[in-house]
Amino acid sequence: MNTDNNLNTENSIDLPAPPQSIWSALKEALKGSEADYTKIGINKAIFLLSVPMILELVLESVFAVVDIYFVGGLGASAIATVGLTETYLFILYSIAMGLSMAVTAIIARRIGEGERLEAGKSAFQAILVGSIASLPFALLGLFYSKELMQIMGADEWTLTHGTAYTKWMLGGNIVIVLIFVINAIFRGAGDAAIAMRVLWISNGLNIILDPLFIYGWGPIPAMGIEGAAIATNVGRAVGVFIQLLMLWKGGKHIRILRSHIKMDWQVISVILKASIGGIGQMIVAMTTWIFLMRIIAEFGSQAVAGSTIALRIMMFTMMPAWGMSNAVATLVGQNLGAGHPDRAERSVWVTGFWNMIFLILVSIFYLFYSENLIQLFSNDLEVIRIGASWLKIISYSYFVYAWWMVATQAFNGSGDTLTPTKINLVFFWMIQIPLAFTLSKGLNFGYIGVFWAIMISETLVGLFTFWLFTKGKWKTNSI
């Protein structure tokens, strides 16, 4: 255990720091800091961690847009193939992201405790768990891709030409899982800049290879939609190779040694136990959106289009908030490990304040420019009106949403991933979905009723989650 655990918490918080310009801090954030996040100023720690996390999320979104753009040139059936395959990938993402939550918490706790060797051991076990979790999806994709597409009601073009895409994406899913898991290791250790750079390289390579493999160029044959899947797998595989190389070589805060390369069932059991809640959170969230979109679909394709565009805009504009919230998980885990629970709590309050300021500004922007935002994606007046209504109504809950995001990550960062899952299960499955159905169909408010149901339920879940956070039980969670 790190002897710094015995330091007075207030002293660790209030250590004077030399003046630093925003540009030098930005350079340090992008390069990767060797700072001890349990000792430096909390504002600086939040900045150093959140900047690379935000940029990582932004590039991931850029890739998603570019990827569908190139595939779109092959026609509607090609786009449908991607969408139907992603239905299965969403299940995989739930597992990968849930596992990542647990991994970040565990690695952050070990780093905070000063147990870097144990952090390295946990990192290798996490990679093993992720690799094993990918196997069932790989086998299904390699041997039953056509059957999987038939289950989803794919058209003849997809069944004839598109199953190769499904086979590659599911068959090679291990690189997707490991990208998530190993970047979670780096984030938990405080090496967020490494995670960012890996995705820059991986997604950048993917964007370059997409048009080359899809349409062909010179000696490279046109492979159609199969080329899109190959490009994704190559880009992700290169990213995983770099990740493993960095773990073996050693980042600024974590390294896997030769002695770590063996199965440790005790560590694996800790990872699996902490992962259950994280996976549950993702499954609850994804299934909730499926139910809500099913309700909205009954009011026509324009309602679905407007809602889909609004959701994409929300996800993009909230990235800085997600980046800051993700930083909370690392700060909470490391400070609890270092024996500074008060500093862990303070990091949540400080991040929550900046998160709230940012999302209030986003809300104001939505109120005045929601129609302009939707117009960027559609010129259908009804679609614009519906999408703008979504943005305006949802924005009313943003100041609470800001605190909900950081409170949830406080629980996750402490290793208590089950509490947010139970909360989400009640407020989303037992309140949001029934309320959306009642307001939209029972009381005949139509799709507007769904929007208000989302706003009301997310305000309630935000208030309750933050109230539970203030009770402080998460500070005593052990992993």
C-alpha cells in the first residue's frame, strides 16, 4: 500500500501548484501526463484526463459518420446490412462497455493504492476475459452469418452480398472488444492520452482504407460492403497491436510484465463481479431506447427520422460532458485507492459544476437554434419540427442530467456498478417506458408524449442518483 495513503486529505487537495497556461496544460493533456492524480489540483486533474477522453469520443463519432457515408454509396440495402449487423453488435458493445467500466474502476483503485504490479496483473486478466467473451460472437458470425441476417428479416441483396460483412464484423469482434477493454485499462491508470492516440490511429486508418477497399484503387480490387468490414477490422487490429505494445513497453502509469502472463482466477472473479453491473447498465439503456423508438415508430417515419437526428445531435453535443464524466471514474477510483475519500467526493462536485455549466449553455443553444441543427440533416419541414421539439423538451432536464452523469460515474469508479443498474432498471423500465406509452397513446399526446416522458423520467433518475451519491456509501466500496 502506498505510504501516501496516510497523508492528510486536505493537504493533498490544497498543495500549491505553479502557474500554468491553458496551452501548456493542453499540451500536457495531449502528450500524456505523468502527474499523480491523487495529489495535483482537482481542476487540473479533470482537465488532463477529460481533454483526451473528449477528443477520443469526437473522433469515434467522426468515424461513424464517415463509415456510413462510404457504405451509403452502395445503396440502401448496404446501409440496411450495416444496421442489421449492428443490432447484434449492440449486444457485444453492452458486454465490452460494461466490462470496461469494471476494468477502469479496478485499475484506478490499484494505481491509487500504489500497487502498480497488481494493476498490471489485473490488466492482463481483463484482456483474457475480454478475449474469451468475444468467442461466442465470433463463432456465430463465422458459421451462421446468413441465418442471423434472416432472423432480422434481411432482404435478398443482404442475404446474397451482405453476409460477408456480418461474417467479418462478428468473426473479428475480438479487436472491437479489446479496443474497449485495453483503453479502459489506460484510462483507469491515468494514461487517457494513450487511449486517445490509439483511437486516432485506428479510426484514421479505417477512414483511409474504407474507400480503398469498398471501391478499389489501382491493384486493390473493389470489395464492396465486405471491404468496409475488412477496413474496420484492419484499423482496429492495428490499434490493438499498438495497445499491447504500449502495455508491454509500459505507459506512464501501467505496464504488463512477463510474470503477469498467466491466469489468475481470483482477479478474474473480481473483474466478473464488477462487470455484471456495468453490463446491466448498458443493456438497460439500449433496450430502453429500442422500446421508445418502437413507440415513436407508430407515429410514422417522419417521427422516427426527426427523433433519430435529434438523438445523434444530442450524442455529439454532449461529448465534452461525457469526457468530463469519464474522468470522474478515474479520479474516484484512484483517490479511493489512495485513501482520500473526501478528495474523491470533491472531484465529483467540481466536475459536476463544470458539467452543469456546459450543459446549460447547450440547453440555451437548443432553445434558440434547434431548427437550424435539424436542418443540417433534413429539409423535410415535419422532420425538422419533430426533431426540434425533441431537443427543446429534453434540454429542460440538462442541468440535472449533468449531475446524474458524474454521480453515476462516481458509483462506477468506486466499483459499485450494480447500484446504477438497479436505479436505471426502476426509472427506465418501470417508469420511463410505461410513462412514454401512457402519454403518447393513452392520453393521445403522440410522439410529444414520448419526449416529455424522457425528460420527466431522466430528471427524476438524475435527482435520485445524485441524492444517493450524497449519502456517501459508495466511498466504502471495496474491489
